[in-house]
Amino acid sequence: MAEVSRIIIKTSTATDTPGSGVLNRGELAYSYQSNRLFIGDENSDSNYVIGGTSIFESFNDIVDESGVTQAGIVFANNVIIAGPNKDLDELDIKKLKLNGDELLASANNLNLFSNIDGIIIANTLPNVSHTQLVSAQAIKEYVDIKTDIISDFINGTPAPAQLLIGNEQSKFEYVDVTGAIEFFANGYSTLRDSSVTNSMIEDAYVQIGLQKVELGKVIVPNLNVDTSGILSVNRGGTGKYNHPKSELLIGNNLFSVDSSSNLLYDTANQIFTVTANSHITNLISENVTVDGYLLLNGDTNISSNTVGFSGNTTVVIEGDTVISGNTFNITNNTNVVIEGDTNYYSNTVTFSNTTNIIIEGDTNYYSNTVTFSNTTTVLVEGDTSISSNNFTLSNNTSSNI
């Protein structure tokens, strides 16, 4: 007869759990008090629960008599095994917490949104905040109101330089623009290469500031009248609309022009007055005809010019004068008066045909080539120094030094 081996395990009917050191490593014990099966741990000082009636009772219903697991079905006092889609047929939770916060305190107390203090149902969404919920109906109506204008647009992709214009169906659409004005994609616009007819203008006049230009009439706008707001002349213009009488316009450092009291022209007496130091250089003109009066009040430097003067001209230089390196041909009733001290050198000059020269200040006159002819009068009233000059006097020439 074959020998039968029996495994005898420790048992207890009074103790729930074996004490420390009771079970050696791999030794088994069963408690009829707790209906659990134990095995000693690897150090023989504790034990593990590996089975028993109390544990297998948790599988009484979830595993049927044929051994098939009823996944996805929740049974009382049984373990829960989710279905193939991680689903359960039902689950009754008495208290639900999320990250330590209680979401479901009882059947009548839902704390799912503990920080929400109100629900908005008005479609204008008034006084919304991060602690309020908005109903789906309110959101839908709000979006419908805000997007209602979209129905007024005709679908289409805009092309560069097109404008969005209302059409005959009271809808907006992108159209190409024709006519006198041409538009560009960068926002710039300009007049096309065509005329603007009167029919394109609603009123019978165009107003520039305080001025009205009537259609069909020729008018030169008066820049001395306020044109602000309509006509800007600051860049390349006068910079203002009021200038003193007789003042001339000169360029400034603002890319425009302005009047100056240093440049005056008396139109009644034809007198041009320069009240400043004058520098006249590198002027080349064979015949400059000036019928008038030129007055230079400041110190004057006239150098490196090639000029012919003729006409009924009077030139008065009141300040000190340096005249050098010039070629002058001064004829026909020309009067030159130099009232200040004069340094006159390295010039080639021809005075002829009733030319009068009066030098009232002290004169330093050297290295010049000068021809006086045809009724030329020279009067030097101040102290005079003349050296290294070449003079030619003929035909009624009078010199008084």
C-alpha cells in the first residue's frame, strides 16, 4: 500500500490572527475564528493572509457555479469587476470624494460644484463671474444674437483692394471698386488717371477751410485765409496762413517755407532789402537784368561769381564788404553804393554805360583788373589803399579818390 503524506497545518478556534513568530517561513495556519488562511513570511516573524472562507465569500456571486466571472455586474458583498468597456451596470455610492474633497455628502446634497454660487439663464450674460454657471439655453441664445449679422454676408473670399458694400438684397458682399478713386490693400487710396466730374460731387462747391470754391468757376485759393482741417500746407507749404507785408518766403529746417523779416521787398518802390550778413558766392550768369533797388544792411561777402548786371539798378551795401575773385560786367544805368569798409581784391570788372560807383568807407583795393568806360563815375570818399591793380579808363570816365 502506498504511503500517504499528510500536511498538517496549525489551527485555532479562538485566535483571529497568528501572533508574531508563531509561523515559520512557509508554515500554514487557519483561524476558524476569522475564517482566514495564513502563511509565515520569509523572516518567520509575521504572516500573510492567503485565503479562507471570509475571502472567498467575496466571490460567491461574481463567479457562477460554472466558474465564469460575471464582469460588469455589481453584487452585494462581492468584489467589483468592470466590464469589457470598463463599465458597471449600477453602483450605489453613499459618499463620494475627489482629491479629498467630498462631492456627494448624501442623496439630497450634491457638492459637485462647491465653488459655484449661481446659475445664469439670461441670454445677455449679465454679471458673469468664475463662480457662476451659464445654462445651455442662455449660451445658445447669446451666440445666436452675436452671430446674427453673419447671415447678412454673402459667402466669398475677399480679393485685395475690394470693399465690403451693402447690395440690393440688403446684404454685404465684397466687390471691386470702379470710379475716380482707386483703393489699395495697404489702406492707401488715390485718384485714378481720370477726371472728377461735377456729377460726382454732391454740393455745388468744394470748401477749403473758410473758403468755398464753386464748381465751374476758376479760383486761386488764398493761403492767407485759414485752411486748417481741410488743406494742410505744413510740409512743402508755408506752415501758417498769415505773413507780414513785404516779407519773402524762405525754406526752413521743417521741409517747408516761412516768411522772414530779414528779407523785404517793397513792391511800390521796387526796393529789395536784406537785413543780415550777406554771402554771394559761385553765382554764374552772363546777364542779370534788375530794374529796382537792392539794399544789403549786414556785412557782405561777395566772392567767386561770374555775373553781368544791366538795367536801372541801385545796389546799396551798408555793412563792411569783402569782394574777391569775381568777374563782373556792370552796365546800363547801374549805381553801386558801398557805405562800409571794403576789401576789394582779385576781381576782373568792367564798368560801362552810365555806371556810378560810390565807396564811402575805407577801401583796401588790390590785385584787380578793372575797365572803366562810357560815362563811368567812381567816387571813393574814405581812406583808400590801392596796390597791384590794372586799370583801363576811357570814354568819359571820372574818378575821385
